Amino acid sequence: MRTVNEFPRRVRVLENVWIPMPDGARLAARIWLPEDAESDPVPAILEYLPYRKRDFMRPRDEPIHHYFAGHGYASLRVDIRGSGDSDGILADEYSEQEHDDAVAVVEWLARQRWCTGTVGMFGISWGGFNALQVAARQPPALKAIITLCAADDRYADDAHYMGGCLLNENLVWGTVFFTYHAMPPDPDIVGARWRDVWKVRLENAVLFPAHWLRHQRRDAYWKHGSICENYADVRCPVFAVGGWADAYSNAVPRLLAGLDVPRKGLIGPWGHLYPQQGAPGPAIGFLQEARRWWDHWLKGIDTGLMSEPAYRVWMQDSLLPQPQYAERPGRWIAEESWPSPRIVPRRFTLDGGGFLVERAADEARLAVSSPPGTGAAAGNWCAFGNDGEMPIDQRADDGRSLVFDSEPLAEPLEILGACVLELSFDCDRPVGTAIVRLNEVFPDGTSARVTYGVLNLTHRESHEAPAPLVPGERYRARIALNDTAHSFAAGNRLRLAVSTAYWPILWPAPEPATLGVHAGASVLTLPVRPPRPEDAALRLFDEPETGPSQSLTVLKPSTLRRTVERDIVSGELVYRIFNDGGEFDGAALVKIEEIDLEAGYALLQRFSIAEADPLSARAELVAHTLLRRQGWETELRARVEMRATLEHFRVTARLVAYENGAEISARDWEELIPRDLV
């Protein structure tokens, strides 16, 4: 990546600016501003997050916001109320208060002497979510947004549930946020009141994993902030960006299909990262693409962007599975619109002999009951560009699944979109799960996961009103796999693998269930994409650029360990991940020289389960944060654990805060939450 140090506009950085809210609270902002903006006003671009602009996110923020400011924008990073250096309490994600404050920030920006009155909003993950949500509030000054690695549906495509199944990410992400939320403001910003602010945060800490676990179906809680409830609420242009290794890419085609505003979609091979940092590669010059978007919609400059195809994606080549890829071979392709009329459905029937066939097949009932530990080859639910995150050879999990193979492909086969399994099934328990993986099988037997989908079968008709299964009764369910773009190689086989467990991605159903799959009546449909000669003439992306970074001194290198252990005698399977890199690439503890601050973060994840007993499932998270400078040191230590019985989830936690080595607060939680057909 090329660092740009000279820009058309010289930049000054305002380390902290207080933005007043209508109720008297103040939000803390860091602003990158062209030096001459007072005399030559510029549009403003807002990124609005709870992730601490002052310290942990500083290395990421600086290059992006400086780059935009250098090209003639006022670029802001604002701490959401109750986070970082801002006033108040943060009680939940995507609250009405968060949205009200964001609208007030947009209005404040439009009134500043250095602003033209025109505002854009962008962000990745949380910032991508609230960019969409604030756009749906329609503040007049908000003229365009860029949303990255985010979703239009908080229930279907966030870190809590997938297909009505509980994701272990609910506990992982919930623990991370539980810890972040409880960190203190910086005394250099808020002054002597910092300790009082911190105590209020600690006293009001929310055990987020338990809070989200109280909403196990798609109720009003999840509908709030899900713009798919009414796409027409969004009236400004939207640029939606994702990555195939990320967990949020399904939202990009949905937004293209659902919105009725000028829009663009872009999906690369990346994980949960900005595309200029994209891993797996190739990374692209995304900041240049963002500039083209902002210049078009905020400055009225025709950059040619809107005359290009609406949907551009990375078609991934056939590739043997690896724990991580530096580069994901493939090529850029495009569709003029989405859904594309060019996509052709190709149907394969599940045959009783374990085959995928392109003809009618006699009906036969095949049964599968996967050991609860099935899924160790899955990799992460969401990849962040770290080693070991990608799905590895699927043969071990395939052996615990019901599999259906095609004949070797006579020619390459390319798909773009969502594969769908129309499943005819029965189940011998009231609650059961179907995990469906589409794999590519190489001549040597190696099995590479291409995409997957899951469904809590009690949600077969509705995520809002699930219904228990009646043992022996036959049902139908539609299971959509995650959107993908993939090129299967000639000579390889397609494999559909169906299992009833996927640990540690999913929390298991309460009882071992046998799923009856009715071959002959179950059909897999692939979205086949024919060649498009115009792809060869697509404009090439620029090489990645970024703005200047501030200096970090690495005090302790990071450690990343990912292991799977199996106890032969007890049958216990333990999946363990330790990462103390935090937000600092390659470092567990750093000194941020410009603000004379040392910062560090570490997280241990441990998932264990006995092969014969889903009620043995146990997830444990241990997090540690550290902030210190001369005469000031704060630490947080958190431990969160989840177990379950047939009737309840049990979430326990302990949060301890230290100032200068002395314990100042210790809180314990024990939450018992009824299982709701999960």
C-alpha cells in the first residue's frame, strides 16, 4: 500500500471537539480539516462509532480521515454517547438515542462555517449499520452514504443469529463490547471528571450477550434498525461494500435489489476489513473509489462512477483450502443490475444413492445425526484477515454429514448469488438444525467449502413465529446459502453436505436429533452465471493508497494461537483461540507517541463440547484491556461463560476494574434465560 503524504489541501487535526446534543450532553469528535476550510468550505464526512477514537482505533482512523481531508473534505470520527470520551451511557447497539444523536451531529456539521452544508456518512461494521439507519431517518443534509461489512437485517445477518440458530459470535462479540463499553474516558480530554464518568459506566455495565439472548426470534427488538423493514425510508444514494470472507456480504445484493435510489455494490475476496487493507487479497485502491463517490454526490463532480455497472464482484477461482490466503485467485466481473436477468438456475436433485443428479430421482429417506462437535473445519463465522480463520479441508466434517456428490464437471461452472436447497425432511425431536454446505471436491478427495447456510427447523416458516417439530411429520423448508461468486473447475465434483451440528459456529440444539432427508423430493438450485465478454474491459482498480499514520512503538508483539484438542477417553472436543493483537497490527501492547499513551488488549476464547452430549456445550471468554501513561493506569478484566440445560441458557460474568493496580470495582452477573425453540 502506498502512503500519500502530499495532498491538494493541507490538513490540520482537531484532537477533540465537543458536539452539543439537544439534551445538553456532549459527544467527543476528532476532526481532520483542510487548513483553509474556514475561507473555502468543504463537505463533511462522518464516521460514528463506539470504538474509542482516542486510542484503540486511532491507528486505523488516522490514515483514512487524513486522506479524505487532504482531498477537500472535513472528515470526522465521533464517539457514540457513552463510549470513548463522550458523555452519557451506552445501553445497547443501534438505539433510538444513538440515531437521534447522529441526526443532531449531521445537523451540527451542516451549520459549521467550514462546511458547505452537505454531509456524507460512512463506516464499516457498526458504522456501516448506523450509516444505513441514519439514512433511513432522512436528515436533509445527508446526501450519500458508504456502508461496508454491514447489514440491512439485524436478525438475519448480524453477530447474534443465523437462520434462527444462535451464533457463538453472540457471546464473543458481546464480551468484546461488554469490555470496550466499560473502559474509561481519557483524562487528557475530559479532565478531572474522568473517574466519575468511568464509575458511572461500570455501575451501568450491560452484559450484552445475555441481553441479546432474551430475543431469540425476530421480534420488534430486531426489526428496529433493520432497514429491510422499509427500504423506501432510505432516500439518499448508497454504496454497499462487502467481502466474501466477511459475514455480512449477503446484504450487498439485498440492498441493490431492495433500494430505489442510486446505488452501487462491490464485493471482493476480503474479510471484515476496509478494501485498501483487504485480506485475503487482492486489496484495491478503495479510498480512491470512495473519493469518486463523494466527489460525485457531495461536490457534484461527474467522476464516471455512476455510468459503470451497478454490481462488481470478485469471481473466486477453484482453490485447495488453506487456513488463510495472502491472495485469493480470481478476476473482477460485473453485472449491470441486480438481480441480474442473466443468471440461470441449474437444478440438482438429491438422489437416494448419495448423488446430485440433473434428472428426476426416486424418493428415498436418508438419515443423519451428526456428533455435536461437527464443524471444527469451519473456520471463523467472520474472518478479519488473521491466520487460521478460513475453512479448511472439509473431509472430517463431511464424514459426519449426509453427502451428495455430482459427477465430475465436464467444463468449468461459475455461480453468482445464493444457492438454495428446497429440503423435504422429518425430525425425531421438537427442535432440530440443518446445516447445508456446498463444497468443491478435488480428484484427490480434498473437499473445499464454497458456501453454507443454516436453519433452525422450528423457523421453517417464520423467524417471527417458530413452531416445534412433530416427530415423524414431514415438512418442507427453503434454506438459502450465503451469496457467493465461485468458479468450479472442470473435473471436480459438487458436494452438498447436510449435518445437524456445527460447533463452534452454532450453539447446539438441546437434544441430539436425527434428521430425515427425503431424497428425490429435495432439490438444490445453483445461480449459474454465463460468461460476460464485457468483463475483460472493466476499468482496473487503482493500487491501494492511504494517508499518513502516526507513530506507534511496539512494546509487546502479538500472539495468535488457534488449536483443536480431542480427549479420546472423555470424548471432549476443545476449540481454543488466543489473540492479543487487538486493533494494533502485530502488537499486543503499543505506545501511541502523539498522546503518550500505552494501550493493550487480549482475548481468549474456549469452546468445549462432549461428542455425545449437546448439553455439555460450554463457551468461555476472557478479556483484558490496559490503558496507561505516567501517573495513570487503568485495567479491565472480564470473564464471561455460557452453558445450557434443556430449558435454559445460563450466562455468568465477572468484570473487575483497576486503577493504578488497585481494584476499584468488581461486579458479577448470573443470568438464566429460557430457551425459545433454540
